[in-house]
Amino acid sequence: MSVFTTPFGSLKLDRLPVRRKETLQAWDAADEYLLEFLHQENLSPDTKVLVCNDAFGALSLGLSSYTPAHYSDSFMSEQAVSHNARQNDIPATAINFIPSTGTPSGLWDIVIIKLPKNQSWFREQLLQIKPYLHENSRVIVAAMVKHLPHSALEQMDQIIGPATLSRAKKKARLLFATPDLEKKIPVSSYPKKWLADSTGITLVNHANVFSRDSLDIGGRFFMQHLPQGLSGNIIDLGCGNGVIGIAAARQNDAHITFVDESYMAVASAQEGWALNTNEPERATFRVNDGLKGFEPASADCVLCNPPFHQSNTVGDHIAVGMFREAHKVLKPGGEFRVIGNRHLGYHVKLKKLFGNCKVLTQNTKFVILSCTR
């Protein structure tokens, strides 16, 4: 736990998942810059505030006296904000959570956006927010300079209205836009539907889902080496657009559970399933933090193409947490099958956890591993 000191007060903040000897903060200089700016603005107590993409609560909880709404695609971010609210004795009613698949309806005086890594999602957020701005609204984007593309200001100017850029402070910048209510809102290109190469699978991708118009090379390789002839329960853990689970359903007479912490990923998987099958009873869809809350010994197989980053931070701690949860959820004799970049060395951690781990196949970039519970 670290203490984040802001002009609005000090906050005790954890990153989730909580790790012993955490070396990373739950905020950055862009959060600091934004809160300092807003404090100088002397906002009215009844200011309607919408906070977008706040990963751990630095912004939402810093501004909790305004009862802000938290608009995000990440279930884990919602969990982190709730966790840190409890740490600071901030009531749950102080934050209104709006998932990315919902609508940020209302009239917002201030819209704060922590610039996401995915620029398609940033553009989609601007499109979703624009109808709920009034002539005196302000849209403020906070970003670290190293993660700030030139297109961000252009997107704000195109969708919201006249946009300007602040001076850099501690390698962070703020972007400001004033609504032009006469400006026509561009048509969103999401969700997209597309045919996955020669697989015959039609996929749906919402704006914040990885690999939005073609199969990524890891997913394509994994699809070629899925288990066959299984019954019972298969989990597609970290399902993304659901291509692995949909492909597995074609080769196995099993119930498929699609799990992801992204609301848009699960929505994409559910819509893709409906396009490719006529068996709604064969699938379950859950927005969740990994497999937390799943019944132990309830799955016959878990398939996983895990992330190796959290926002802009690279690391394997998310993946390792997924490995531990898969071990708990698998039945005795059940299989955990995972794909990863060769250099990540997943086999070492998996062998320690499962007591066994074998290489099913590999190429120059990826390795597919199998462990038995």
C-alpha cells in the first residue's frame, strides 16, 4: 500500500492484484497533474463528473466528494476502485460504475479521461460521451508523454470540438476539448464483424478487444492445437473475442464458459457465439477477475492465451494468477492448456504449480504447454 497525496486529500492506494513487495505505484504523474489542475479550478460542489479509464481509483477516489461516475471496460479496475474505497473509508455509494457496454448517460460538466492504450477504444469513448455534453462541458484527457500519440488531440478536435494541449509537467500532459454541439458526430465503426481467415468462424469485435480485424498469430497457432473429443466443461480463460472457445466447441461436445475481465471482450464472445452456433445452452459468459468465485474442481479443461501486460505495464503477474486459479478450478485429471511467447518461461512456474508440464508443440515464437491437475 502507498499513500497518494493530492490537493483533495491523501489516499491509501493498492494496485490489484495486490502483491507483496509491490514496486509500482497505483498512480502516475498524469493523475497528479490532473488533480492539481482541477483543484485550482475551484469546482462547484454540484459539478457532474465522469471519470474514464481510472485503473486503481486515484482519480475517482480523489474526486469522491463530487460522487463521480467511473466509466471503464475493465472489471478489475472496478474491483480495484472498490477495494481502495474501502481502504479509505469512502462509501460505495460515492462511485457510480458504468461498464463500457453501458451508456454514460446524463449531462456531464467535466469528463476526465485517462488516455487508454487502445486508441480505437479512446475514439469510441469520445463518440459515446459526445451526446451527453452541454455547451459549457469540458473534456480533459491526462496522459504520460511517452504514451501520447499525435492522433489523440486530432480525435478530440474531430469528435468533441476545439482541442488544446497543455505544457508538459513531470513528463505528463493534459489535453482539453470544448464541445462544439453543432459538429456532427462521426459514425462508429464498432462492433466489427469479420470472417477469421479460412476457419469459417465469423467473429465480432468491440472497440477495446485485441486483434480487431484479423487473427493474431498466437491465436491462430493455438487454434491448430486444441484438445478434441472432450465432454463436460471447458473454460476459455481470457477469452477476448471468443475465437478459441468457439473453435473448441467445434471439436468437443462440451459446455464452453467464456471468461474475461473486459466487458467488451465478453460481449464480443457472446455475439460471436450467437453468429456461429444455434446452441445458446452450450455456453456461459462471465465478466470476471480470472476464475475467482468459480467452484473448485468444476472444469474438465481450461484453455488460456494470457495477457503479459496490465495497461502499459509489462509483466507476468496477471498470467501467473490465472494459472493458480485454473489449478483450483480443474477437476483431478483435468487439463490446463496455455500458449505463450517462448521467452516468457511459463513452463517453470507451471511445473512448480501442477507438478508436471509438457510441451505439446512450438514454433519460433510461441510454445503451447499442457499440465494435468
